Amino acid sequence: MAYDEGHLEALRDDLADTAGVIEKKMFGGICFMMNGNMLCGVHKTGGMFRVGKDLETEALEIPGSREMDFTKRKMPGFVEGDDELFADDDNRRKMLALAKAYVGAMPAK
């Protein structure tokens, strides 16, 4: 697999009771979509969370996070999570809550 199965299972568990969430294979990993909008996912170097520009600074204060540069360029509004973030249930859920707040406010596709 091109991603960590443990990371995937952690997100699946965290999102199990969230309405409107589906999994989709994308970019060599798995992406979770909420109401048709990209929310978070896992890939070969960890995971990503779509928190939006306004919540990005707060998200980057969570241990195990960093700016996302999936294409070797900064991707505003997206934050990368590493093994440290995924191992800490509280921090992973804080990051996911930021992503859900941002994406949940978007119109459904």
C-alpha cells in the first residue's frame, strides 16, 4: 500500500458517525469527502487535512503538523499530519475538528 493502514483506520474510526462522509481513492491514497468536498486523507508520507486559510495557523500549532507541500509548493488551507499527529488521538481529533468546521461550512457538491 502507498499509505499507512493504521492512519486510514484511525480516520475511519474518527469519521464513523459523521454524516455525508465517503472514501475515495485519490493521488495514490485515500481521501475522505464530506458532502462532496475534500476533508482529509492519507497518502504515502502521512495524511492531510483541509482546514482552510483562516484555521491554518491554529492547525499548525498542533504537534505533528506542518505546511502541506504535496506538489513541492505550499498548498494554502491544507495541513500535513505525520506519525506523531496520527498517534495522538486528541491531537488528530483536534485537527479533524478544524477540517470539519471548514469543510462543513462549504456548500455540498
